Amino acid sequence: MTDTLLENLSASAQTPLPQQREIVTAIPGPKSQALHERRMKVVPPGVHSTLPVYIERASGAVLRDVDGNQFIDLGAGIGVTTVGHTRQSVVDAAKAQLDSFLHTLFTITPYESYIRVAELLAEHTPGDFEKRSVLVNSGAEAVENGVKIARKFTGRRAVAVLEHAYHGRTNLTMAMNYKAAPYATGFGPFAGDIFHAPSSYPYRDGLTGEQAAARTIAYLEKRVGATDLAALVVEPIQGEGGFQTPAEGYLPALQQWATANGVVLIADEIQSGMGRTGRYFASEHFGLVPDLLLSAKGIAAGLPLAAVTGRAEIMDAAQPGGLGGTFGGNPVAAAASVAVFDLIEQDSLLNEAVRIEKTLTSGLGALQQKYDIIGDIRGRGAMMAIELVKPGTAQTTKQPNAEAVTALAAHAAQNGVLVLTAGTWGNVVRFLPSLAITDELLVDALGVLEDGFAAL
């Protein structure tokens, strides 16, 4: 690390960051442009950035770039900094662990923080049965391990996922994703025995939960065969797919069928977990008690950590040495995770997620009354989305309007608000603010979005 970079980091860490939006240069500013030129010489274009502004500091729900521009962050690193950027108790826990030791490898010489994270996951994931957890590095790695544990337990080969799903960028998870571009284009061949079943998409299919479940189950029975199916992997609220929120009764019906047929039901809560939806895990909203649950992103507030948590008899199927990895459950990340669980309780962050949902639902609902291109508002807690359609089609063809989403996101960025886009057709704006965001910041951000709608 160069002396200049060390000096910049030290100065940045000592500067308070007001929770407000402020634009002082063009976006991107000159310093960001200079960094981008350096980046293009050494980083491949496949590592694409949504907005090429380079961040110097972040706290709470605000990002500040190297040019001094401050952005209201409605993305939280795609749902990672759920408790807020650089929360002091999390930083303190990580620093304390840094002073003790950075690494030993839990599968060689273990340590307490790994155990404590597993205890907290057993306590807070759905279900009152005995559970086990394995800690890994990333969401995609959690998916990989969940699938292989299910295959080991059942002795079966096939894995089913749902339409509009997203699970990662590894070879297996690329095959599990619904949308190929840009995540899988040209990267094959892919893992086999992956099947994509119809899902519940209330805005577009108009089906009840029971009807949508019957359609999914019919596909699984006819196209896959229950006796060959090891696992059914579901996102209780789909992330990249556009925050699809299933119809009431859909997920419990799938769980009932899976249990009756010896299929391991895996809930991918990588984006929806850790308090984001007003519950520790979104499964709780739908009465879903999965056999295995995958968590990542918000679990360690920005440090790399993920987990597979599930029924003891399923998790215990893997032989000694069959699970683990060099950096899985790193002690610094584990210490941060323990602090995250403490913060959720101490600061009543589940209630904060409910507050955020009310503010967003109210503000977005008002926008929907004025702009008929907002076809649907959906989600839970601080995981909300709007689906944009062509003018005059909201009640008929619901024709996707990706162009409006692109323009809206660009307008927001130029005016100090960072939003994320999503959806199979690229026509969804998703809101993933941290639970530390204030109503004042949300109202300010919604005002910027309203100006963007007016300009369309």
C-alpha cells in the first residue's frame, strides 16, 4: 500500500460524515475519472461498476466519493451493509480480533467466534429443531455447499430452482440462474442436472399461491421426478429477479410437497436475510421452515462471511473433511457477525425495517398515483421494488419498460441518490437501504426520484 493511500485512508477515517446528500462536482468528478483511467489499465471490463464514482468514506446510509460528493445509498452494497456503513460496534469487534489473530483455519485449530455465529444462526433461523452451521466466504459458496450437502444426504442428483432466480457466478450457480446475460454468456459448459421450475409472480401470472404451487409441483413431478430430486432451492423474496414476492400459501405448499417426497428444501436468504425484511429471515413472513437456509451479505456488515444452516441430520451427512475451506469462517469476519446480531437486538433494527417499509410504500404509492408506468410495488421491510411498464400497459399487457429504469437510475445518480436495477427484463428499481437510514433521507431520495419520473 502506498504512503499516499495510507494517508488518505487515515484522514478519511477521522472525518465525520453528515447524513445528507450533497453534489459538488460533475458525476463522476475529476478524481473519480482519474481513478477510472487507472482502473481500466489493470481491471478487466467484466468487473463492471454500476456507477464509476470512487468511494472514499461511508457511514450510516451515506457514501462520499473522492471528489467530496455525498450519495444517499439505497443499495447498501446489494444488501450487505444492512446495519449501516461502518457501525462502530462492528468496527470495534473486528479491530479487537485483528489485534488477537487474523487466521488459524477453523478446521486446523478452531476458535470461539465461529461457534458463536453458529449458535446465533441456530437461534434465529426458522424452526425449533436441532441445527448445525458451516461457515464459508460468499453467497455463491453457500449455495454450492447447500447443494452438495443435500445431494449427500439424499443420495440423489437433481436440483430444482425457480424462474427469475439468481444464485451466483460460479459454474454451478450460473447454471442455477434464470437469466443468462450477463452472468453466464460464453462461460459454459455448465453443471448439469439443474431444472428451472415455474415460480409465483403475482403481478404477471395472477395465480393464487395454491395455483402457482400446483404448477411448480406438476413441473417437478413430470420434468424431474421426485425420486431423483435432491433439493429445491427457493429465494423467499427473489433478489436479482426483481424482488418477486410470492403469493400467500405458495412456499408452504412447496415445503409440504418437498417433505412428503424426501426433497431438501433450501431457502436462499443471502439477500433477504439478517433483518432486512423486518424479520431475521424472510421465510418467516411466509410460514416457511426450510430444511437448509443460506445466509451471507448482511451477516457480517461488509466482511466476507456466509453460512449454510440446517437440520442436524442433514448437515451431519457430510463426512469429516467434506466441508470447509481455507478462509471459511475467518475470525475477523466472525467477530463482526457476532456484533451484527447484537446490533439487531440492541437497536431494534427489525422495527426499523418495518418503519422503512411504511415510508417507502407510502412514497412509492404516491408516485404510482401520478405515473402510470409504475405497474407494481412489492417487497418487505427494507427490501422494496417498483416494476416499470410502458405507458398505458399497467393494467393490460404490462410491457416491460427497461428504458425508463435506466433513465431513472442515471437521473438519481447525477443528483446524489444510488439506486439498483433488477428484474428479468431489466425493468425493476430495487431499494435496499440500510436499516440505519432516516425517514428524512428516504423522503429526500423519493423527491429526487419524483423529479426523474417527471423528466421521463
